[in-house]
Amino acid sequence: CTVVAYDLVWNQANYDQALLILQKALNIQRAYLGKHHKDVGYTCNFLGTTYWLQGKDLNKSMRYFLEARRIFCKMINSDSTACDTICTTSPLVSNIDDRIHFILLRFELPPEDIRRAKLAIERTIEHELRGDRLKSQGLLQEAKEEYKRARKVAGVLRQLM
């Protein structure tokens, strides 16, 4: 499935067909692997890249890049993460950050708003990670508050775009 999508994007520039295949793959992955699985992150990254290359819907591209970034950051910050996972995932986050920066530039945001958007992205993920840790410790109310803070900070990003 991913191989077919890869060919459609990189060899044929048939973005619409690739997007259909990737969206179906993502739905299946979320259903069977869960929404925080690394394969979901890879597919979100590929979807974001496809929308980015197509250049038609940068909001969707941004949405998928942010989801992939969130998944990869959670993998990196996991207590049980192996060194090889960190070494392969950190460059992906850096690549996604570069594409997010490009999209923010395409939205023609002033430099101060770009800085605020990037800060909002970082803070949202920090709150989610804190919420995940609290949830794993059984502190459900505290986790709920962190997730609420994450949504509030993410609202800043939505306002900028």
C-alpha cells in the first residue's frame, strides 16, 4: 500500500490517487495499531508530504505534519524508548519542523507569528506528554487538566493560521 503510494507521489506525481490510498491506510492503521503507533506517524508524515508537494491544501499538510510530530515526540520521550528509535526518529522530527516552517512562511505570517506558532506547537506537545505521564501514574484528573491546557495552547496555532 505504501509502496504504491510512494510510486504515485515520487514517480508519477499522481497526488490525488496517492492521498486516497494513504488515507485508507491511515484509517486501517489507527483502527488496528492505535492512534499513537509509529506506523501511524510515518503515514501521517507521508500524507503531510503529499499535500505539501501538491501545494493545494497546506492546512491539511500542517495537520498531518503536526500529528506525525506529536507521535514521534511521544516515542522519543517514552521511558522505554531504545537508542536506535531516538536516533532514527529525531531526524524525522527535524524534517517535519522544516516543512512546518515552510508552510508557516507560505501562510505569509510575520516573523513574530511564526515564532508564536512554533512555540505553541512545542508547548502543546509538552502538555500532552505531561498528561500522558500523569495518566500512566493513575492521576486521571491531573492528566485531564494537562490535555485541556494542550488544547488551549493549540488554539493559538489555529488562530494564527
